[in-house]
Amino acid sequence: MATKNKADLTKLSGPDKAAVMLLALGEEHGAQLWEMFDDDEIRELSMSMSTLGTVEADLVEQLILEFVSKMSSTGALVGTYDSTERLLTRFLPEDRVNMVMEEIRGPAGRTMWDKLGNVNEVVLANYLKNEYPQTVAVVLSKIRADHAANVLGALPEDFSMEVVNRMLRMESVQKDILDKVEHTLRQEFMSNLARTNRRDSHESMAEIFNNFDRQTENRFMTALEERNRDAAERIKALMFTFEDLAKLDPGSVQTLLRAVEKDKLALGLKGASDTLRDLFLSNMTERAAKMLREDMEMMGPVRLKDVDEAQMMMVNIAKDLANKGEIMLAEGGSEDELIY
């Protein structure tokens, strides 16, 4: 994590300086100031605060002297996402804190349209392809032309042409419609996108459990349930398992199929549930599906260890594709169909 030193004083922006001052004031003395800020000011200050890193004591002292004479610093400060969230929670309602933190964890940008400009075009296209063409036309008319072009190129051809036609016929968009589109994007897209950047010890442990073989996973989970059932349940909810691939949309399944070696695919699906196997087969050509069925039949009995390894490899490939924005993964244990 970066450290702010004495030489950095002249490089700090106004929001950065204000964020340091508020951290220095702490919860008790800063609460009344926070209550005076509007949402935009809180977002800007929170963004600055959460990315400060370590602020050395001499820099804190100089900043305080800029605001109030004859005051000194009590020591170094560290501004992180977690410390910012804890501070906000002391004097703001939980829903407002969640909204602020989700926004700053999401893509950079002051406005919603700035933020959309920093979202991978494939991820954005995968979300927009499920919206009405008129809604997509409004969104693409508000973002940069180069980014809009990339998003259009990632949309299905017929759908993208319908969007183009809507954009050509579109006149000025009424403010209430624009506000509604922006609200929907914030609630349904940006909040999900930001959640993928939230990590805690349970998320890290869920990834470790995902990489256990089935026997080891069961052994550790059983032991953890005996000692800390709440932690065990939370880890299980966060884990992305092979069976969670059944929640992929058809486009994501087809992308994954192209990335997995055919012999590993046959081995992994041989140990899959009928539902998951049918999902993959239904997204293949008739000829390819027939060949895959024949490959699985010709394998005969296979070791559980080999099936586990093949399935783990498919899950890891899916995660890599999701990190690149090429597919969408459903969150383990969630009732929501898709997250981004």
C-alpha cells in the first residue's frame, strides 16, 4: 500500500486533504461534520479516504496546520475501504453506507455515465442484452462514442441493429426517463458489480475450499461446522462449485465450452448431475453433443479423483473467464440469477 510522505503534500487534492482531516478528527469529533455533507460530497470524500493508504504523521501535522493553527498530529493514519466503512457506519444508516461503499468499490467515475465508461464492454453488453432496445439506446447515447461502439460490437447482431435504429430515431430524452434508467443501473448493475470487489476472510477461505478435493472439503467443512457453524454456513454460501455452473446463461456456457479441452469436459460431465449435463449438451451442436455422449460412454468407470480434478479445472477456467469479463457467474448460494 502506498505511503503519503512529506513530499506528497503539494500533490494532494482537496478531497484527499479533507479525508485526512476527517480521519484525524475521528468518529466522535467528525460525526457532526459528516452529517452536513450531501451524498455527492460523502461519495467523493469516501473515495479519497478509502484509497489514502498510510499517511505519515508529519504530513498529517502539516495538513492540520493548514486548517487550524497551533494543532499537532497524534500519529500516522491508515485509510482503507474497511476503516472508511466502519467510520461511516457510526453515524449513517446502514442502507446509505452500503450505497456509498458499493459505489466507491465499483468502477471509477463521478457520475453513473463516467462509471459505465470504465466497465468492460463485454460485461456491460452481457447486462444490456437483457434490457429493452430503447433502454440500451438511452444508455449508449450517454457514454463515450468509442465505448458505445465496443459495446454494440459485443451485442448480438440483430439486437445491436435494433438499438442502432432506436438511437437514430431518438430525440432528447426526458429527465424522468433518464433518472429512471440511471436508478435501475445503480440498483441492478453497479451494486452487483461492486459486490464482486468486496472481499473478506470468509471469501478468501471459500476460494481455498473450492480448490479442495471432495473428500478434503467434506473433512474440513464437517470440522468447521462443529466449531463455528456460522462461519461454515457463510463459507458454503460464498463457494462457487461445479454445480453452480448450471446457473450460467447460454452465452456463457458456450464461451466456457470453447475454453475447456474436450477430454476434460467429458470427464467432468460424466460425474455431473443430469441437469448440468443437459445444459452443456443443449448448448452444443447436435453432432458435437453426440460425440461427447459417445466419449463419456467409451470411458467406462472412472476414478472419482479424476472427475473432481476435471470439474475443478472447469470451475477455475470459468472464474478466469469471469475475471476477464467474458462470462457471467452466478454467486454461490445466492437467489439472484446473475451477478456481474
